[in-house]
Amino acid sequence: MEKQPYSIVEAFLRHAENAPEKPCLHFDGEQWTYQGLHGRAGTFAGALRARGLQPGERVALFLGNSPDFLAAYLGTHLAGGVVVPVNTQYRRGELQHIFDDAGVRLCLTDGERRPEIEGVHSALPELETIVETGEELDTFLGDAEPFEPELPGKEDLAVVAYTSGTTGRSKGAMLLHGNLAANAAAVCEAWRWTADDHLLLTLPLFHTHGLMVGAHGTFFSGASTELWPKFEAAGVYEALLGGSFTMFFGVPTMYARLMREAEGREERPRPLRLYVSGSAALSPSAFEEFEELFGERILERYGMTETIMNLTNPYHGERRPGTVGAPFPGQEARVVDIESRQPLSAGKVGEIEVRGPHVFEGYWERPEATSEVFDEHGWFSTGDLGSVSEDGYYTISGRAKELIISGGYNVYPREVEEVIEVCPGVAEVAVVGLPDEEYGEKVTAAVVREDPDLTAERVTEFFRDEIANYKKPRRVVFVDVLPRNALGKVLKHEVREGLIQQEG
Ligand code: MCA
Ligand code: AMP
């Protein structure tokens, strides 16, 4: 039997060699075969080498979904570089931090995002080159020098993926080639993903869900994907009606929109082999409504940037609503008491910990943050609260970490509070997530005013240019005081309850 590839790029190259003419990617009416995408990736690698990129140096991908994104991703790995995927909604504040922290040397961007990164370029001495897709990329690729790529080892660093933290500024999660390959193998095995599959992928490639599940699974299994620039419910519905897709992956907000779309239509898509939901909780009522409307049970799974995919409902067997199933093959999970860190018995709620070849190496240049999340036996604390049933199904019931998930995007309250705190006229602020039908949770700010004339518009206006729009509070509520405990810490759950009561 052929040995399992050590990296995604190795798996991809095997398919490019064994089935060069096989379609790999469809985008905007174009088709890319494995050989075609390999050609573009190899040229990108040669161009990076021509610019003097050394193994281990960082290349940022700050562009929308496109074949160029994926060619540059594979090409960076072929050149021995490390990819830093960057959320396309990020603004100057976030960009400056990430590029500086990771010491990015080259950035591939597109026309829409270029002004944003140019705006902070002068503050980033290590950022030597910005390349824009189109003519500039063609010129860059024209300088490629031929070289014999060396396949990365499983211990080599592949990706630094930025994930926000409780302290405000985001941290880079270091994923090795071996982590990526091991998780893709586990996902393909669990979901029976084969070369015959055809995925409709509308998730952004800069996040784990789109890149490390959608694209990695495709490259690992030798399958094909139709990639869209973004999700759009009516278009996706049409595509599902007429397409040859076998799989669709989405966040709960996408499923909610697809169901609303279905309500106004007679015709239903024919069954797919697999619908998967993740990144945020799918409510049992949404699960059941989807089954009624589409005649299929969504497979819900649970993941994290630091660990890629952790838990999954079964492919065969019961997909239990409100649960995220059991560990993927070759991976472990357990529930521990938050204080004692001792494993808990079935049904008891504690923190979920995971262990296995998929778990990341640590946070980029933050050994202390890394040691906080690992114990001496290699268990990683996810910061998610949950329990496991007698028959092995995990349920996520809350979070030990302060995190708001809006439409599958993570928002750390501290990061938003730090922006609002410096807005003139603000005395104090607490940011919480309130329930929202469309996005699951909505970012909400409770503000104590110093200036009685301060308006909600002025607070949100203040966000411009600083941080991504989806982090901006959808509601700003003025309060007289923030509830605090004896140590002076703001009681977030009380703030949240108070705001929910006000809304109700
Ligand atoms: C866009 N907007 C949002 C969000 N998305 N606001 C709050 N929450 C959001 N998620 C804002 C925009 O800034 C804009 O604001 C307005 O909504 C309309 O923008 P548009 O681009 O039309 O957005 P949309 O169509 O409403 O987007 C919804 C979406 C998108 C398609 C669900 O949010 C999305 O693609 N989410 C997926 C995120 C994802 O891939 N997460 C995986 C993370 P304004 O009108 O003010 O300008 S990986 C992960 O979590 C782990 C590993 C896992 O388990 O998968
Ligand atoms: P990220 O840091 O963007 O990788 O987001 C990871 C977080 O998303 C996890 O720690 C969970 O809190 C959340 N998450 C992912 N999948 C699910 C799910 N199926 N149900 C509930 N929460 C989820």
C-alpha cells in the first residue's frame, strides 16, 4: 500500500501525476485540471524562489476566493514557505498586527484589498513585496526560475493562522504539514470523501472551514470543487437544483438562508451525498426543518483553527441533532472539570480537551500562551464547554472562553472593547453576544457615557478603518453602570441578561 502523504501538497502532486487531466477546480466558468493547477502553483513557487524566499519565510494570502489563492497556497508550500491566510474583511488595525507579528515577506492580494494593505505598508519593514492579481501577478510569474521543489516534511511549519484571543490581539496558530495531512486523512475517511466527489464551496478560503476542510479534502482525495467567490442563497439554491454536486459545506447562517430560499419555491434540490454544518452551533430546530425541506439530515461537526476538525457525527449511523458526534478516526477527546482538570463521567458538563496528530504546534512566538493551552500529556484545552453521552456523542453547551460567533466569524469582545474604549465620550464599555436569528449571535456593546451627547452612530462610526465590519456592534446600548464583582471585574453574564430583558 502507498504510504500516506506527509503534506497536502504531496497528496496534490500524486493526483497531478496519476490523473493529470482530472478536473480539480471550477471557478467562474473556468475549469482547472490537476495538471493545470499544478503548473500555476509550480510557477508561483519558482517566482518566490526567484525573489529569494527562504524556506520557513512567511507569505500572506490577502485575497478573495479564486484559483490564484489556491495556486499560491500550494506554490508557497512547494517553495518551502509558510502561508499566512488573512481575512479579507480585515482593516488596517488587524492587518498591521498580523503582518508585523508574522514578519510577512510577501503578500498576494487583489485590487479590492490592495489599498487596505498599502495603507499600512510603510509601517511594515519586513514586507518587501505586494503582488496584485492580474497583470502584476503575470509579471511576477514571468520571472519564475525553474527549480526542483522539495516536498515538505511532516514536522515543517505549513500555516500560521491568526485566531483572536481573550487578550485582544490575535495569535498565530502554527500548523505543521503533518497536522494538515493527518486531519485531511481523518476527514476523508470519516465522510467517505473520494475522487468521485464534487463539492460546492462558497466558504471563504482564508478560514479553516473553507481552506482546511473544503480545499484540503479535495486535494487529499483527488476530488473536484466548484469554488464561488462567496455564498449567495438564491444562486446556491439554483446550483443545487441543477448541479452535479455531491457535497455542500456551510455555517448555520448559510443553512438558515437556504431554508428561507426554499420556502418561496416549489422545486427542491435532488439529494446530495452529504451536507455538513460547522463553525457555530446548528440548532435542533434548524436540523429538523432542513430535513423536512430538503429530505436530508445535515452532518454536524466541530472544529477550531488550532486543531482543524475534532468531532463529527457519523456518516453511517445516527446524526443526532444538537450534538457534534465523536472524535474523528485517530483522534481523542474528553471532558474535564474546569478546576481540577480531571476527566468527568458521561453527562457532566466541563471543558472539552482534544489530543492527536491534528493538534497544532503552538502559538507563533508566544510560548506562554502555548503552555497555557496544553497539559503535560499533550491534551489541548479548547475553551469550549460540553458533555459526552453514555454512547459517545458530544454536545457543546457553552464556552469557557469569552467569544461571540456571528455567522461563523469569531469576535473576541476584548478586541472590540479596546476600540470603543478610546472613542471620545466613552467612560466604560462591555461587549457581549446577544441571540440573533440570522447570525446566531450579534455583537452588542453596553456603554457608559462620559459625554451625555454621545450617540450610538458616533460609536460605530469610530470603527471605520480600524477593524473588520462584522466585529462592529450591531447595537450600542447606553447604561448607567456596568455590574461588577467584588474584585471589580465586569459581570458579563449580567450585562447580557440585562440586555436580553430589555430587548424582550
Ligand atoms: C458579513 N457581515 C457580517 C457577517 N458577515 N456581520 C456579522 N456577522 C457575519 N458573519 C456584514 C458585512 O460586514 C456587511 O456589513 C453585511 O454583513 C453584508 O455583507 P455580505 O458580504 O453581503 O455578508 P453576508 O452575505 O451577510 O455574509 C454572511 C455569510 C458570511 C455568508 C454567512 O458571514 C460567511 O461567509 N461566513 C462564514 C465564515 C466562516 O467561514 N467561518 C469559519 C471559521 P455592512 O452592511 O455593515 O457593510 S473556521 C471555524 O470556525 C472552525 C475551524 C470551524 O469549526 O469551522
Ligand atoms: P475558530 O477559532 O475560528 O477556529 O473557531 C472555533 C470555535 O468555533 C470553537 O472553539 C467553537 O467555539 C466554535 N464551533 C465550531 N464548530 C462548532 C459547532 N459545530 N458547534 C458549536 N460551536 C462550534
